[in-house]
Amino acid sequence: MRSWKRYSMIPATTALSLLVVAGPALACGGLIGENGTIELVRTTTLSAYTDGVQRYVTAFEFTGEGAEVGSIIPLPDVPTDVVRGGDWTLQRLAREVAPPVTAEFAADDALELTALDEAEVLFQTEIDALDITVLRGGADEVGRWAVEHGFFLSPDAPEMLDFYAERSEIFMAARFDASRAADLGQGAGDSTPIMATIPTDRPWVPLRILSLGAEEADVIEADVFLLTDDRPQLLAGGTGLALERSEAASTPLLDDLRSDAGMEWLPQQMWLTYLQLSAPAGDLTYDLAVSTDPDVHPSLEDVGITLASASVPIGPAAARPGWWPPALALATGLGAVVAINALRRRPGVGS
């Protein structure tokens, strides 16, 4: 039993609370709070991969009352920077697949802090009412750091952190300060976008983290947006993830995204992939592995599984048969019967 796991044995009133709501959203981190009065009502994420660099553009939206609340996000590698994301990039993507969503944002500041923790603090920054900390460490170190900084962990947190730390010991903690949000004029429902820039040759999208703190029967629903240089190969580790859109991103879409703050890095051509996740928390035991090299298959390790038999390639849904295949078969059969009967009625046939 790991030494810090005792901290997860806390009253139910202070247990982790996670809520993923309908709409184009990907909650990429588990919510960890001091009490149940603040809820993470929506986090929307774009995972873009181009020229060996993965960028997470994620918006956090909180509601409720309380002092502080936070979210833990596993990352595939060390980010070179975490900054405020574009003002409406995520809304523009959502408009491609759903009615538009509006939100207001406040300005951001960067703040360097010092920390004396067993987990290595790579850097910290302040974005609106969020305190962002990028950590390097194993499950023990990150869990201990979270507890010592007022994060309350659910009983399944140790297993979840182990799951991710086996592949990458990089985590991003986003802590929401309600008092600072009030000073900034942010109210319930306002969201703050952030963008992490991560050089890596093995991009993947965290999905299992969505089930953190949820009951096994709770249905986890989320939307996943991907932008890649070419059509990606995708691999999951179970059912529940459906490919809804896979096509070359339109010029108007890329032009709109590129004109947003901090999004000028987008190339002139990219491939847009849109997936919907709907699965019971007990079945969400995997992540989404991505390969943009046609000669390299997505890695089972990046999915978070070891058995190839458990992997599920993600591709276009099989076309549902319409009315015409059975109708054509019926017509063919009837035609054959008519022809046989006609031949039998001819003199000298069948006698």
C-alpha cells in the first residue's frame, strides 16, 4: 500500500466531484476540490498535432461557491509553455458540429512561484483565476503533492495516477481560485481557455481520466476534436468512442482558427477528426492513441492496454443497410421464380 493513499480515505462530502455535461466537450482532467460546492461543468479540448508538436487547447468552466477547486490532467510529455488559449477557437470548432456556444473571457497574467515538494515542479503560471502547475513525478509524488496543496483525492485516484505515470510522469494541475475569479469579474459559467505546447513523437488523448471519482454505472459523455497534418490512425481500448467526422478541414475553418489569439501556428491544410465518447465509467479503462504516420500503427501502450485483442481501431461507422438490398434480393428471387414457371409452361419443357 502506497504511503500517500491514506490521504484518499476522506469523508464523502469532500470526495472528488466530476461532471461532464452534454455539448461539444472533452473533460481532460479529473476535478479535485475542497468541498462539493464547486463543480467543473464543462471542459472543452482540442488536441492538435503538427510538425512533431502536440497542442492541448482546453477551456475550464466552473460553477458554485467555495474557496478553491482544481483539475489534474495527464500529459504525454513536458510542455514548453502553457499560455492562455484563443478567445473563441473552441467555440468555432463546436460550431462545425453543433450550435454555437458563447462565453466571455478575462485577461491573463503569468506568475512564477516556488515550491518545495517531492514532485518536481517544472513551472507554474497564473491564467485568469487558474493557477497552473506542471509536475514531473510518479503516482506517489504527484498524489502527495496534490494532497499537500489542498487537493482531495477520491479512492480511485491512486490507481488512476499509476495508470498514467507508467507512460508519462508529466501532469498538469489547474487550480481554480473563486476569490480571484470574483476580483476579475468572472461569474458562474464563464470559462478560461489554456493552451499547452508539447513537443512529442507519440501524441495521445487522455480519456480514462474522465471516469475519476465516478460510479461504474455513470455514463461518461464527451466530444473529442483532433487537428492533424494528415488523416490519423486511431486506436482505443474498448467500445464507446464513435467517429462522427473525418475530413479535410475547410479553408474557412482554418482561417477563422488561425485569426484567433495565439493560433497563428496552424498550417494552411489540416485534417479534422471529431469523435463522441459515451461509455459507462466502469468500461472507460483506456485512452485514445493517435498516429499520423501511415507506416506506424498507434501504440497499445499509448492506449493504456497490453492485449492487442482488446484494442478497437476507430474508423467510419459501418454503413447501415437501407431498404434496397433486401428489396433487390426479393425482386431477384421473384424474377427467378417467374422465369422458371414460364419455362415449365413451354411445350416440351419439364415433361
